[in-house]
Amino acid sequence: MPHDYGFNIRDLRRVIAVAEHRSLRRAALALEVDQGTLTRSIQALEHALRIPLFERMRTGARLTAAGVAFTKIAASVLEGMDEAMLHLRLRHNGVVGRLRLGVQVSFATGVVADLLERYQSVCPDVDFQIIDGTRERLLRDVLASRLDAVIVIAGEGWPGRAIPLGRKECWQLSRGITPSRRGWR
């Protein structure tokens, strides 16, 4: 039977916000919550844990040693929750997976940037990761399956499959290729 720890995911996000902003007031503003509500939430969590997470000062709030350890664990828990929620949303929409795209630094602006922005708007639930780098590194990474695809300047000796991109092809790519049509899972 699971243990009731006396706090929830929202409490973890609040602790991390206070730690990042080093101030209850600034964290409350960032979270769009009343400062009193935030303070009571943090105090209730500290009471449930039986340890102080913050040292309160006139200039703000500083993590205690226990608070540092707790926020590391909380960040890991939240990352896992975010990953689980993303996976559930993608599955619900029929798209499950991640697209890791390498983009040569010289392509980071202009037509390719527009293409990538348009792709993200067409497929908002795809976990879309863009990695920039040199042509050589990106090609090595795609061959080693660390990337799913790359956009690089053409060169000789490429053993993989290449699709030339120009303005017309970029438009077609952004409108016509979605993860479900490409079989990404």
C-alpha cells in the first residue's frame, strides 16, 4: 500500500520555485499564487517531512542542506512526472515518441528555422529536440542513432539517405510529414 507523504506534485514545484528564486515573494509572483498560500504550503511540507527546507532571512530564503537534497530528488520526480504526462498525451493523440533533429549551425536561422517552427505548430505533442552542431558531428550522431534526422549542407561520401531541401521542399516537409505518417513510435 502506498504511503501518504502529506504533500503533492504542486508542493514539489513550489519548493523548487522558492529555491530558484531564493525568495518566497518572487516565487509567489512567478507561480501566480498568493505569498501567504505559498508560505503555508512550504511550512506544511516542512512539517510533514519534519525538516526545515529553507532558512528564512530578511533578504529571502536559502536552502538548508536537507533542502538541497530534497530539491534534487523533487526535480527528478517532476522530470519523471513530466515525461509520463508527455507520453500519455502523445499516446492519446496517436503519436508516441520523440524526434531528435540535428541542425547544422549555419541553418539555425532563416528557412530552416521557419520550417522547424511550423513543424512544431503542426505537431505540438511531439517531443521535438533540436541539437545543433557541425556537419561531421551531426552525421556521426545520426549514423549512431543518437539523432533521428539531420539538416546539413550536402557533401560527398554520405552513405545514408539524403533528401535535398529547398524552399519548396521545406514547405512540403512542414505540411506533409507528421510522425504518424512517418511511422515514428
